[in-house]
Amino acid sequence: MSDMKLADTARAGFSALRDLFFQAFSAPLQASKIESTALL
């Protein structure tokens, strides 16, 4: 039972980290995508 709780906690933490990384990288990626589109 505690293993399930641990797995849920790890999954939630991983999800939060993934969202954080996505937010951190999406702005520069959008900017570079717009730049490359403008170049084309």
C-alpha cells in the first residue's frame, strides 16, 4: 500500500518537473520557431 502511495508521489513529482521544464523551454522554442518561420 505504501508502495502505491510512493509511486503516486513520484508520478506527481515527475509530472510537476516535466511541466516546469516544458514551461522553461517552450518560450525559447516558440521564439526560435517564429524566427525560423520569418527566415523562410
